Amino acid sequence: MSKKPLILITNDDSISAPGIRTLIAVMSEIGEVVVIAPDSPQSAMGHAITINNTLHLNKISAENAEILEYSCSGTPVDCVKMAVNEILKRKPDLCVSGINHGSNSSINVIYSGTMSAAVEAGIEGIPAIGFSLLDYNWNADFEQIKPFVKKIALQVLKNGLSEGTVLNVNFPKLKTEEIKGIKICRQAKAMWQEKFDKRVTPFGKEYYWLTGEFINQDKGEDTDEFALANGYISIVPVQFDLTAHHTIQTLNTWDL
């Protein structure tokens, strides 16, 4: 009898978020699950790690529980590092991060704690997927996307991923029967047009709230933003070698 795959689960919305509870339920149907996630929300932390503070890891599952669960005081990337170096006895066959409450398509991948956890797993040589649903509501309906989450995870376990690559999967906010399918996409060229809402406390001290408008500058029909806007699940293969290879030849012509 073949051994069940070992699956590491993490996120950036915290160990108690409905999105990660859904992911745990789905992955438990596939393999042996270990969960290590932040003890509080860590959205938009990117690839931050904790170096100037201590880290705390708390086992929250019962001794006889089938699924091991830990909360970590650090970032999503800290969670993956702790899992690999302190908790797991062998390298996981898969790491899944999410399901994020909100979009991580296009430029959002840069800021995303969800995707940074997946990238960290990829750096460790673990096939990894970041899952996100385009619904920021804490009580978002994740039931609708369970079959797709399972299908994509099984395909990664079966086929593996190219070295240096992880998957960024985003789901439109639609019912299962309304989803038209899955599209393999490129990251759309988009940006946040940001501004700060400046306010003053009752004590006269100024403070700011970051606000902004998402601007999609890409008219292509092969992008994640186009797929999501037209009822498809988007899958973008993300590489974490940030070298702009196409610019090397140009720089070599400079008088340096």
C-alpha cells in the first residue's frame, strides 16, 4: 500500500480563518496533513521574516488528533521555515497556502503573504500552490471551490512542478456551476494607485490610512485578470528567480 503524501498547510489570514479550515478539509482527503499558520492575521506581509524578535510555536491540536496543528507568532514565511526545520520529520510532498480571503492576482502576488509562503516552500524544493478567492468577506463561501482545489492539488502531486516554480491560483467569486473552467495565464500588468487618508486623533496627533484604487493596465486576454473577470479560475506559474535575464546583454554594453 502506497504511503499517503505529506501535505503542509499554511496561510496569512491566521490559523482560525475559514479559508484555511476549508483547505484542511480538502487536503485531509488526499494525504497526511500538518498545519502551521500565523496566530494572527499577516496579510500583505510579503516575504518578511522575523529576525529581531523571538518566535513562538504552539501546538493547538489534541494529542490524539489525526491532524497536527500549530500556531506561530511569526509571518507566513516563518511558518514554512519552522515547519521544515523544527516540526516535519521529512520534506513534504506538497505545500498549500490559503485559501486567502481576497485576490492575489497580478501585482498583488508581490505583497501577498499567502504567495510568499508558497514561494518559501518552493525555495525549499517543495511543490507549492497558493490559493485565493476573490472575496474579502470573513464568511466567504469556500464550499463552491473545494472540487477545484482538490483537482489542482492532485495534479501537482501527480505531475510535479518545474524547478524554481510555484502556482498562483485565484478563484472568481462564483457558484461552482457558474465557473467556466480553468485557464493557465500570465500575470496581468497592473498596479495600485495609492493615496494616504490623513487624519488627526482627539489628541491632535496625525495618523494615516493607506487607501488606493486597483488599475489594470493590461488588455491581454491571456492574463489572470481577464480570466477572473470572465468566470474562469486563473493559474499563473510564478518563478522566484527575480533576475531580468533579458537585460543582462544590454547592461554588458555599458561602460562599467
